[in-house]
Amino acid sequence: MSSSQPFADTMPEPGAGGWETGAGAESGAPSPGTPESAPQHRYLLDNARVEAGERFTWLAELFDGVTWGHIDRLGVRAGWRCWEVGAGGPGIAQALAVAVGPSGHVLATDIDPAWLDPHGGYEVVRHDVGGDPPPQPGTFDLVHARLVLVHVPDRAQALATMVAALRPGGWLLVEDADTELQPLACLDEVGPAQQRANRLRRAVRELMTRRGADLRFGRTLPRALRTAGLVDVGASGCFPVGGVACDRLETATVRMVRAELLAAGLVTDAEIDAHLAAVGTGEIDLTLAPLISAWGRRPGARGTGGSRTSC
């Protein structure tokens, strides 16, 4: 749920608008001598930045209801064992802990778990889903990752790690963005402020692509889950349009990546200031890339839920 070149429209259109991230799923620093054009596989939206907490808050406001609707339909109940991958903020982990009760167990992992509460009723472990083996393999009734895999260099391996953690009959729910399905920050591009917002969105996408993010990944999720051996696969998509949460998320994201945008020569200070001012006055209606939610079940004991739905 948790954002410049002097704005040339000749920029590549790789994918997403800078908001789409779960929690530090990306790992690895660029190797010495790596060409500048090669993916850097370095997390642009670092959990260590103070703005990360703001972004988690507004991503939760925008998408926790969507995510929880899917989790509820998959049948989460008392006694389930759940793994929240790349948790970022505490919202979903806490809600799962309440749902599974004292007879269940919730594991929340992240490569930087600083925003998680070790006393929140769930277990907190530092873990890189893109490189570490699955924790407690073959034991989870539900594994969930939101806005995580898009940033992982080896997405197939990360997906295999999550599948390996499922018990027979367990459900995997993966949610990621796909901006090329809807690449604009402002759907109603009626004036200079809206045009500037859309150019800025393209600039942030360029930064993320340089770091190896696959920003078309959302559309591939149903096929990826089937390829990973899951059955009863379904998917849906949705995105918010306008409102305070979109504005606050945009402001936090732009502030977070401002230095990187300037260092890359993608924008000027004046252009960023003008965009933030327009967002602050509420004169533009911002939107996000569609969030694609896909789910599938590990073959074995029959699960519940999983009917195709839309938000």
C-alpha cells in the first residue's frame, strides 16, 4: 500500500511508480565495476529511512482491507500457522495473530525488521526470502507476501522458498504491482500539475528499474504460481484513485527518493518542490499502479476458500 530528469518523455517505460514495495525484500549491493546500466539490485525504498514508517502507515491504509479480504476468503482461523514475508510494518502480522489465536502461530520476517514489534503477539525473524532457506519448511497453512517479490533479484527462487514453507493444502497469497497496466500518477491529465506528476512517476520508475525491480511482475503472478506447482490458482486486481492516503504516500515516497532523483539528474529541486506543493494543496487526484493479488494451494489436503474475486 507502504515518490525526476528534467522531464523528458523519452524515458523508458519499465513499470511502476515508486510506491510499490513491501519490506526490504531486495538484497545485495552492486559489485565493484558493475556498469551503470546494469541493475544494481539495491533497495531504493530502504526500511532504515524515517519515511519508511510513514509509507507503511499509508500502504496499510490503502491495501490492508484488500489483503485481509483475500486472507479471510482463504479460510484463516484459529490454530493456523502463518508466515508474513517481507512484513515491513506490523499491520497484517498483528491481524493474523488475532485471527489464529493462542493455538496458532505467526512468523513475520524481513531483511530489516526494525518496524515490527517483537512483543506484538507474533514471532519476528530477520530473513531474506531471496537468499535464505525457508523457515520451518512444510508447516505453514498460509504464506503471504505483499509488494515484495517485485524487488527480489531471483524471484523464482523466492517463490520456491515460500512454496516449500507450505504444508500440503496450505495457501500462498502473493500481491504485487504492475504499473504498465496503468502507468499514470494522475488519470485525469488536465493541466501542468497533473502532467508534472506523471513525468515524476516515470522518473521514479526509472530509478527502481536501475535497481533491478521487475515492475511488470504483477501480471505474471497467476502463471508463476501454477509454474511453482500450486493448484486452485486465482487472482484479482484493484487500485485506489484519489484521497488523503494516496497524497500522503506520494509525499513520503518523493521525500524518500529525492536525493537519488537529483543525483541521477532526473529532476530539479524546483520541480520536486512544485509537485509536493500541488499534492499538499489537494489540487491533483493521485492514483497508484494496480495491485495484483494471486493465490494458490499446495497440492494435498483440501484447503478452503480461494474463490476468484475482485476488490
